[in-house]
Amino acid sequence: MTNDVVRPLGPLAELREYAKEQRDAAREHGNRAGALAFDDIVNKTNELEREAIADGIPLQLDLSELED
């Protein structure tokens, strides 16, 4: 295993991508307040991801571990 940090997929990543899309749309429509609000969400999800990775918290659900 390498020491490379791979950006995980999961709920935080999905929320961040949605917020980026909404931020960009708000900017295109001249909605500065909306763009700033979604930018805050992007920044917070980045922060939460960094903290989780540092604490060793898994950010993805391994469905193979679930039993029927």
C-alpha cells in the first residue's frame, strides 16, 4: 500500500460535488450570497474529510462487510 492520499468517494464527496455545481450556477446567475453559502459547504466538507482521514475514520461504506 502506498502513502498516497486518494480522495474518497462517498456522501461527503457527493455533497461537495453538488455544492460545487450549485456554487458555480449561483455565480453564473450573479447570486453572490448563494455562491458564498455553497462555497462554505465545499470548504466544510473538505475540512471534515481531512479530519476523518487524519483520525483514520473510513469515509466509504464497504458493502461486502454487510450480511444478508
